[in-house]
Amino acid sequence: MIAAPRFTPLVESLPSTIPFVGPETLERRRGAAFRVRVGANESAFGISASAAEAMREATRNISWYNDPEGYELRSAIAALHGVSMDEVLLGAGIDEMLGNVVRMTVEPGQPVVTSLGAYPTFNYHVAGFGGVLETVPYRDDRIDLEALLDAVRRLRAPLVFLANPDNPMGTWHDAAEVRAFIEELPEWTLLVLDEAYIEFAPASAVFPIEAGDPRVIRMRTFSKAHGMAGARIGYAVAPARTIGGLGRIRNHFGVNRIAQAGALASLGDTAFIASVVEEVARGRNDYYALARRLGLSTLQSATNFVAIDMGGYGDRARAVLGRLQDQGVFVRMPGVAPLDRCIRVTVGTAEERALFAEIFEAVAGE
Amino acid sequence: MIAAPRFTPLVESLPSTIPFVGPETLERRRGAAFRVRVGANESAFGISASAAEAMREATRNISWYNDPEGYELRSAIAALHGVSMDEVLLGAGIDEMLGNVVRMTVEPGQPVVTSLGAYPTFNYHVAGFGGVLETVPYRDDRIDLEALLDAVRRLRAPLVFLANPDNPMGTWHDAAEVRAFIEELPEWTLLVLDEAYIEFAPASAVFPIEAGDPRVIRMRTFSKAHGMAGARIGYAVAPARTIGGLGRIRNHFGVNRIAQAGALASLGDTAFIASVVEEVARGRNDYYALARRLGLSTLQSATNFVAIDMGGYGDRARAVLGRLQDQGVFVRMPGVAPLDRCIRVTVGTAEERALFAEIFEAVAGE
């Protein structure tokens, strides 16, 4: 019996669990398509017409490799934020960049700090490179910045993760709080500031991207407000030394040509993004009202989803989630207590929201 | 002065060199677009009409994440090769999968065997994970299987790379030779058999993909014959344990939705691929004839490119390459002696070949 290939001890030790089970997998298990797909915080409002056009156009040239420098898109991003091109990195979604940041900064056995119940894919990458996760509980359903900072200092962690606005709760911190948090960071720590949902946040949560601080790498995505989740494209802004470090290990030809073209066009269509943000705000209000009608509370959200509090200790939310899935509704929920009192519902179209409301009303009363 | 982020010692030690400079970068340097782009072994013959249609259609649904299991495409690939789905991995091009295979099998300081002048991106990943490259010279411009095997045994290397047909020389080994090579591999070694160009190879070089041998992972791409280089999609076939190991570390949502749709359609259009292969054979013959006319020799190629031997010791090929670029022709050449006697010219369209011939004839005579 041949036992090859021999894995490294680290890979041998890793579990086979994956960060997210896709809705398609659930559909195959249940043997039918979902009627409403409001579980992955995908945009229900499509893509900019100019992005659609740019993507169709890029398909015609698909036999050419993408520009590994992503020159045009990086130029546009640099101009948008008033930084230089060598302070901008493209990635096949934030997920890919998270993996590379962990790889760049974390040696096996080193501590990495995040919040208990925060983005599972970050945790997946930390484990995958042998880092030791230290998780800090949320406080009143918000990221506990003070506790994050304490953990970073206590453990001398080289890396800390913060999503603002947060996923899966949808809560946020104002810019002043995040800036104060950054100011307190030790100089040997890198903060990944994941701003995937920033377009949906109140102005008070937004602060300009300045690439100057070596303790921070800011990440943005085209998967949410821009509606291009399936294209796999996001970007990061950080000082040139940080971006250069990632350039030593990244997959240089990894960002699809069509995605680059679509993202460039979408970046220029600020009117479209504004209309999406408006639609999403309307949808959140619908969900707030729905929950109120049913005597349930919600968390105020700065994202394109709403966490509805089912009460109890995870049991209720899990039961409702199961019944929703049985009725053809794809939603997700936080994985750990006490966040798992909630289900997390993405803002769908008005039609999807109405259908969700109908099914949820029936299911929540059971 | 804040020095963060601190890189791991490994990343700190890596050079900033990249495997390939893209033609777009060269165009920006010279301040003009290339007239003929025959340097990256991209297909000049487009994509299948059904793939184009599938990709346009997938663009409409781009707001949804891709299926992280790639179920439909993996099913089709499994059926094509008569293997099971859990023996098939999708990746954002072979490049991404190479990185993950290295990460899965190579610890810092361990030896990895490849050929001197073979695929630079593989070498990049080996360095990136701290592996120590052992390179074996080509023999008569072909991969030296015996020497590869000797090096693997001598160093007890956990990983060895072999492209068949080969890039950058275009030469190949018949199936019987490769199979004999595999039979001789120690049980603790994994062979990456990169078959990116296999569609262009003579039937004698092709042997069925059987997922049974744990010492082998076979890699195929949609970037060459399928004409989808910019979509970034390829696949690997290996025993389920190997694919499962890669599943513990891969970026699960990494393969663009449009790419998956296009690849699935293209896989079904065997008539299109056959027509591309025929066109490429014609183009190779044109390059052989061109070289003969100029008194130059060529290597018989089993790929979509031809290595033209300029003689000398790298100096001549480099000079010709520079003059070609000055004239607006993008070609590449092998990086090391003695392969660097050659320039490597991708088969373009009939029109591109004619323009290349015209410019090359002028330039080669200088």
C-alpha cells in the first residue's frame, strides 16, 4: 500500500471542514432549488449596466491572460483613494487576500486575534497556516474593540481581524472609535480592516483610506454593493512595503480578466452604487418592520443584511433556520453563542422580501 | 518609525521577483501596444461558441457566489475521465493549484525537483513555501526523466514537477516513457504532471487519467486549447485523499462563476477543440518552414508554440527578442542556458503568423 503523498504535519493536522457550505450544496441535498436566496449577503440588485457591458466585452478577449499588474483597475482605485498604485493590491476576493496576509505575517504557533463568531474564512486561513486563534467575545452584539486590543497586547499577536461593519451581526463602530483603536495598536501588529460592507454603512462609520499606517491593511470588495460576488474580485490598500510583501507570495495571474474589467466599470458608476445602497436601506426597513410585527427584535444594520433575534439560546434560531430551509428559503445564522440567537437575512428584492416575509411569518409562529 | 507589519522570516527572505512580466507591462514600458502578441502561448483561435454563450449567460448571474464545490463542472470532468468527483479539483488556473500542492507537501528546507529552465511559476511557489529547488538539466532539449528520478531518489524529495508536453521547449515524452517514470517513483514522492498542452500532443504522448496512483496529480487547463487563459480555470485529478488534502487549504470560493460556466460548455465542444488543434498544427508547420527558409532549426513541438533555435549562447536569441519587441512583436524565450539559444513563438492566426514572419525575417538577418 502506497501512502503518498505525504502531507506536511500542519496539513495532516487540519480538519476537512470548510468555512461555508454553499447554497448549491444545500439544494442538492434537499433535491430542489431554493425559492428565495437570502443567505449569503449577495446583492439582489444586480450590477451596473456599464459593468455588464464591460464584462461582456472582456469575454471577447478571454483568450488573453489578464494583466498580472491589474494596472488599469489599480490606477483607478489609487486615484479614488488618493494613494499610489504600489499601495493597492488586487485579489480574487477578500478571501484570497486574507489567506496571503496570514501567510505573510503568521508563523505556526503564533497567536492571531479575532472576535468569537466573526468571519469563518479568516479563521480557516489562520488554521491553515498554523496560527493559533484567540477569539474575543462580542459585547452587546458588537465587536469589542477594547477586548481585541487587550488580547493583541497580552498575546503579542502579529495579526488581528476586524470587520467594520461587522458580519454576521451587521453592527458597526463609528470611524472615531476605529481610529482610536488603530492608534492604540502596538507597532508589531497588523490589523486587517475588512470593509466589505462599508458602502451600506452610515457616513459616521466611514473614514478615508490613507495608506500611511503600516499597522493597517484595508480591504474592500466588489462582491457586495457592486453585485459581483461570482466574479471574485476585491482590493486592499496598505503601505507599499506591505503590498510588496504580498506581491512576493500572491498568485500573480489570479484575478480573472472579466472581473477586472467589470470592477473598473463599476467603480466609475457611483450613481448605480448609490441606488443599490438606497434599495438596501429600504429592504432593511422592511425586515425591521416585519420583525416588529412578529414581536421580534432586530439589530440595527450597517450592511445588506439584518440579524433577527429569535431569542433563546441558539435552539430557536436553528429551528427556524431549518424550517425556513424546508420551505425553500436560504438564510444563514451565526455559528456561536450568544450570536446564534439570531438568523441573518440578506436584503432581497421587494418581491423576495415579500416572499420571505410570508414564509417567515408562518414559520416563526410554529 | 513603525516597522510593522513584521513578515515571517520566510517571507522576509523572499525576493521581489515575479515569475512572468506581462505583455501589458512591456507595452507600458515601450509606450505602445504590441502589433503581434505571440509570447504567452495564449490561443489565437478564440473560444467555443457555446463557451462564449455560457459565459455571457453567467455574467447575468454574477451577483451570486460561484458554487464552491464546482459541482457541475467537476461532474463533467469526472465523467470525461471516468473518475469519481472527489478525485477532481478545480483551481483558478494551474498556477493556483501548483501553489497549494507545494504548500500541502513541502516543508521549509525540503528539496523539490524540477528541470532547469522549466515552469518559473512552479519554482516561485516552491521558494514561496521555503522549499529548496533542485534543478536537473534538460537533455537534448527534452526533460531528462532519468536525471529527475535520480534527483528525487538522492534527495528523497517529496515533490517533483514534470510538464508533458514541455514548456518552454515544446518537446514531449511518449506515454510509455512517462508511465515508466511514474512506476519508478518512490512511494513518498508526489509527481505534478502538468499537461497544460496535452491537447496539442501526438496521440502517443497521451494516456488516460486514472486517479488510482497516489504518487501522481495530473493537471489540465482551459487556458490553452480551450482559449480561456483570462478566465483562470484549470483542474487536477488525483486520488481522493490528495484532493481532500488540497481541500483543507484551498480558497473554496476562488474559481470565478463565469469561468466555471465557460469551461463546462467548452468541455462539451470537442469539435471546436479539434479545430483549434488542427489550426495550431498548421501554424507550427508555418513556423518550421519559416525557420528553414532562414537557415534556422526548430524543435518539433507538441504544443501551441515553437522554439526557434537562434544558435549561439543566449546572446543571439536575446538580441533577436529585443529587436522583435522593438518592432512590436511580443515573444518570450527560455531563461537559462542552454535552452536560451531559442526564442519561443506562440502559434498566432494566419495573419499574425504572416506579420511575425515578415518582421522576424527582417530582424533575424540583422
